[in-house]
Amino acid sequence: MEPDSAAYTLTAAQFARQVNQRGGNALIRRAQVARVLASFEEAKKHLAKDVIEELHKYLITGQWIQDHTNAGSHTAYKRFVGLGGYRKTRYYPHFFVIQAIYAQNGRHTGSAVERLYEELSGHWGKVIPSDKPFYLRLADTDLERWLIIGDY
């Protein structure tokens, strides 16, 4: 872990308002927060500081906390692949959230997540397998930054 990554700490308590909002299913939202925060902690061991910073900037908004039980309905997915009236972003934090919620720890990925990985593979110009977490790290930091931001 890079020394500065400790500055980018997130806790479930920070997202209590989004988890406990009226309507929908708080249990699903709580589980999503737990999965994303666990993935973020693991990712900090692998990602460059500027990637951690970009990811933290997105995660802290809590916009990714939703009730959806399938990836294809999640706003981060729709934004990443360009569905439902959204412009395609290929923004790594959108991918990261969907990966953490719907694809890690042996959960069934489904066709929406497979499409997500295909989209990311095309953007990165290499096959990115969906059977393990993808925490990017390149020697070329400028290229890495460009790939992370995508079309966001």
C-alpha cells in the first residue's frame, strides 16, 4: 500500500444517510456499501495514489448506493456502457462499483457484467477476465489516467 492511501479511508457510517433513506431496501444498500468498501480497501493495495484519489472522489458521493439487485439496472452500469439515455463514460469508478457489487467473491456475473468487462477490455485494448478483480496499474501514468477517466 502506498503511504498516502490511508488518507482515503471510507467507513459504512459515512453512508448511513444513503443506506437508511426512505423507500427501497436498506439491506441491499447496506450490502452494497460493505462490498464496495471491502473492495476499495483491497484496491488501495494495488492502485496508484492518483487512481485511489479518483476512486475515493467518486465513492464519497454515495451516488452508487442503490437498491438494484442486478447490474443492468444500476446507474453506474448504464453510465459506463451508455444505456438508458446516458452517454457512455468508460469511467473506471463506475466499473469498480459494479465489479465490487455484482462480480466479486464468486457471485454470478450475468450478461450485464460480462458486457461491462467486454466494454472495459475494448477500452483498454486487452482482455480483462471477469473471474477476478481488476485493479489497474500501469507504468505509464499518463496512459493510466486517460484510461481511468475514460469519456467521463
